[in-house]
Amino acid sequence: MALRELFCKLTLMSPTLKTRNKLLKPSQAIHALHPEVPKNEVIHALRERVKELTALHSTVCVLQDDTLSTREVLDRVVKLIAPAWQYPEITSGRIVIGDCESRNHGFKCTRWLQACDFRVSPELTGRIEVYYRKKMPKEAEGPFLAEERNLINSLADMLRVYFERKLASKALLDAHKDLERRVKERTAELEKLNFALKREVKERELRQKEILSYQEKLRGLSSELILTEERERREIATDLHDIIGQTLAMAKMKAGALRGHCSASEASSELKNLSGFIDEAILATRNLTFQLASPILYELGLESALERLAEDTQKRHGLIVGFRGEGGRMSLPTETSVLIFKSARELLINAVKHSNASEVKVRVSRAGGKITVTVRDNGRGFNPVAASVYDGAKGGFGLFSIREKVSRLGGVFRLSSRPGSGTLAVITAPLGKDK
């Protein structure tokens, strides 16, 4: 009789019978309740179920040990097969999974077979085989019991789940190891790249420092060249004024004296013409002297020099040049006065040559320890971004030179313009900057 039927009958027992039979052995209790079932059959059925449960429990214990290899697992489980079947003395068992196979002692293939296949993965399959080595009475499945079919199916399912979990764990471990390997490789690559980047950054910083140092030296050299040139121009202007100018003045005086002592009209006329030539030479000498080095810049200061520059530009080029200052003499370092004056003169020359302006306004102001010089024209304007980039082939050196001069002073040069809207140039520099 099947164990399930016996358990169902047990559940139908009355409380009185349960109490009365609770101290009896299971076989005695079942036989007492169902006297129509032979006692030997009850005992046999219970023993078979105990064998099955023992096999299942022992298999669970084996599969819980993660330290066992596949071979060891199969060897231990296959030993549990024969004791769990109805005729253990003639039972042969074999378990195959992949390329691994395990058999119990005395294994022999016969035609009395009970088997169950299971699939762990598309690439890995398994099979449990149970053989009786001789013919036995017919049961539910040949000589095998229906409960033994359930048992072999359960064992196959347990092995399938076990090896699925093992494959998943292995795949996870492999993935973890592969990830660690990739992380190490990537980390090593990043460390190399980081090292190379740091070295490159360090080299660039050194190059940048060198470039900045060279630029500073070039600015200093440019400033020294400008000041040296200015000193030389001033010396030449002084020589023109003191030597040539005075000589021409003396020549004019002598010519005038000769005219007073000359009675011939023809000679008097020639002397008059000579005096005119001398006057022109004196005027040219004065203009050349001012162009070489404005004596007003050194004698009266930057504001007076810019005012005279505005007047001279208006006379020479025929456009309106307005000037407005704060009056009085500013106490400025020589270098500041010279560089701002040259920058302003460059801006006026640009307005005359390139802007086609009819009016230019020059303003000088002081505020917050700084001097500001603005030059605004009503000319055609231009693109200041393109014009501020120095290109040896296309020009732009004038604005570049102004920016470098003002930067040398620790100041700022700003340019605002657009086509058709004129141009505004602003120079701002510290009053006390003295190099």
C-alpha cells in the first residue's frame, strides 16, 4: 500500500483513537485502525518510505557541502541509490553528468532499467540510472515501485538544482575574477596615463613658466628699447634745437642785418628770400624736433604733450581733434608718460590713416590712483577682434604694440568698435607705476 494512502488514513483517525494509540508504534497504530491491511504489508511500506526519506535526507546533506568536487558528490550520491530501492542487494546505480560518471559497487547494465534525465544547461546534461541485476516481480513500472519513480525524479531534480547553482556560482566567481582582472588592467592603464599626464602637465607648466619668463623679459627689453630710443630721439631733438635751430636763428639775424646795410634793391630782395628760406628751415626744425621727442612731455608733462599732439594733428591733417584734460601737471614716472604718449600718438595716426574720421576726441582723467586716456573717433569702425590679432602678413602690429606697452605698465587697453559706428580706445594705467 502506498505511503500517501496510509498517511491519508492516518489523518482520518478520530481523536479518541489517536489518544488511545499514541503510545503504539506507527505500524501497530495503522494496523489497529485498518485491520483489513495485513500487518506485514504495513511494515514493508513504512520501511520503504523510510529508505526513500533517508536517501533524500542524505542527498541533501551531501549537496550542502560546497567543498566537494563533482566527482565526490556523484560518488556519495550513487552509494545512496541501492539502499533506497526495494531490492538493494541486486540494485546497480549510475550517475552521469557531462563527462563525469560514477557507479556503485558491482554495477551492471541489464534490461531492467529505471532512469531519469535532467538538463543543467544547454551544454550540460545528466542522467541517473537504476538497474536490477535479475528479474523481479512486476510493479508500477516494470519491477520498480511508483514511489521509486518519484524518488529518482526527486534525486535528478536535486542534482539539477545543485549543479545549476554551482555553475551560477562558478560563472559569478569567474565574472568577479574577470572584473577584478579588468579593473586591475584598467587601473594600471589609468595609472600609466595619469603618470604620463602628470609628467606632461609638469613639462607644460615648466614650458609655460619659461614662456612667461621670456615674455616678461621681452616686455622688459621692449620697454628698455623704447626708452633707449626715446632718449636717443630726445638727444637728436635737443641737438636740432640747440645747434641747428640756434644756427638758423643766427643766420636769420645776420641776413636781416645785411639787408639793413645793403642799398642795392636786387641784393635786398635776395636777402629777403634768404630770410624766408631760413624761417621755413626753422619751422621744419621745430616740427621735426617735436616729432622726434616732444619737449613739452618732459617740461610740462603728459597732459600738455597730448594737448599739443591734438593741436598738431588737427593742423597737419585737417580734421577736428578735440582735447579735454583735468588741468595741472600729473606726477608720472617717465616710462609711464612716454609709453602712454606713444600709444596715444599711434591711436591718432590710426584714426587719420584708416578710420576716415572727421572728428577725434582725446580725454585725460585721473581716478582711484589711475590715469585714463580715451581716444574716440567718428570713423567707419572695424572688427576689433580681428584687428587685435597680430599677423605679420596682414598687419595689426600697432594695436598689438599698444597692448604690450600698456601691459608693461600694469595697465589695461580696451578697444570698442564695429563697422559704421566709430572706434573707442581706452588706456588705463597706475599713476604710481615706476619701473
